[in-house]
Amino acid sequence: MPHMHVRGKDFTYTAVYPDGHSEIVLRVPNYNFNWQLVYGMQDLLRLPKGTRLECVAHFDNSPNNPANPDPLKEVRWGPQTWEEMTIGWFDYTLDGPGLRRATVLL
């Protein structure tokens, strides 16, 4: 679940494997604060020991961003919507005998 506030522009999660190759596992090219979504993998993603998940996000603090509350104001980290943050949440489970994919009923 990528999380930013109103200046968020895009967010990408990349798996970097122990052998050095990498693959994008989630790309949100048009991040929108009003669409705080949890993304699920269609197929399970098995990551070998030593794999890193890297999250890269960009912000738009310009007057061209209609969601920007004040493009002239200095922006600092903070939990309030007029401040900014980047959090790349993800869920995982350890592989092992007897584990199976969970079913979520909504």
C-alpha cells in the first residue's frame, strides 16, 4: 500500500534479487491521495532470502498540482495532510509447510 499525502505524484516498488537483477512489482504512475488503495498480487510473488524491496516516490509541490494546498510554503515531513510523508507498506508471509494463500471475504 503506497502512502503519501496530497503532493504525491507516483510510487514504484522494485524487488532487487540477491543475484543483482530487479523487477518492478508495483507501479502507481498517477498517485492520488483520494484513492488510498491496497494492491494485491494476482499471483504469489516468491522472493528468495536476501531480496530487497525498494520504494521510490515523487512529489509535485508546484502550482501545477491542483491538490497542492500552498506551492509557496516549505513542506516538511508530518502526519497531517498539509504536510508530507512517504510510506511503502507491504504484507508478507514466510514460506513453510502448511501455509496457503488466504482468502479475504468482503
